[in-house]
Amino acid sequence: MFYANRPVFIEVMRHAIALNGSSFNTQRIVGRYAARAYLGEGRTRVVLQRW
């Protein structure tokens, strides 16, 4: 779709990353991993303390 027009493609990708970037932060990913790995699937919220 945008591949033929590289500047437009880059702009669309930047917008997508800016829009969705907050869902892919490290603290959320590590918290989800810890909850699933150590607490089981039923408990998905873990509060991590910052050092």
C-alpha cells in the first residue's frame, strides 16, 4: 500500500508506533511474564517496585 512511497510509509509507521508504543513497555511485559510464570494465569496483575 505505502511501500511504493517510502516517506509516506515511514510516516504511517511512526504514527503507529507512537499510538501503540505505550502498550509495549518493558514494565508491563515483565509484569505480565511474572504473573503468568510465577502466579498462574488467574492472577495477572503484579506491582513491581523500582530499585
